[in-house]
Amino acid sequence: MARRQGGGMTVAEAGRMGGRLVSEKYGPEFYEKIGKKGGSSTASKYGPEFFGRIGKKGGKAVTAKYGPGHFEKIGRKGGQKVADLIERAKAMENGERSGADGGERAEETKEEREETSAGS
């Protein structure tokens, strides 16, 4: 962090410090509350279609920056994460029903399963 001559804080440092203090004092619920308030205010000022327009604009910018396959790649990654979580929940549920180990079971990672099936 670059210090200004005379030992004062930069604007960025002051902003960071202020944000940290507000976060510690009011917690995450505060940000949720002001975010909803800001979203409602924006919707009433510009109309709900505004969010659609800015979403499309943002999507075009992301596509220009990361390429057309970006959304496909992150969608696949998110879908895999959800599938893994469902699989873990089912395994835990089955372990709890049998009562074998207090509901906790060791699980193979996706990579371990792939190595096992590739080696067969």
C-alpha cells in the first residue's frame, strides 16, 4: 500500500478500513439489507427491465473477455459440483441409516473413482 507523504492514508486505504469496520460492527445482514434496498430503489426508478438490459450488457462483456465457451465451461463446473454434493448427501444418508460409523463415511474423490475405473 502506497503511503502519502506526511504519513496519511490513501483514499483506498481509508475506504478499506471503513468497510472492514462497518462489516465488523453490523455483520453480513447489514449488507443484505442495504443491497435489497438499493435494488428496490433502482427497480422503481428505472423499471424491472433495466436489470435485464444490464445483465445482457455484462454477459456480452464477459463473453468478449473470456470467449464464447466460458459460460458453458462454468455451467458444467457448477453442474458437476451440484452432482457431487447430491452424491455426498446420499452417501451420508445411507451411512446414517445403517448406523455403521455414526453417519460419516469415507468417500472416494471423483479422481480416485476415475483412476479405479481406468485401471480395470
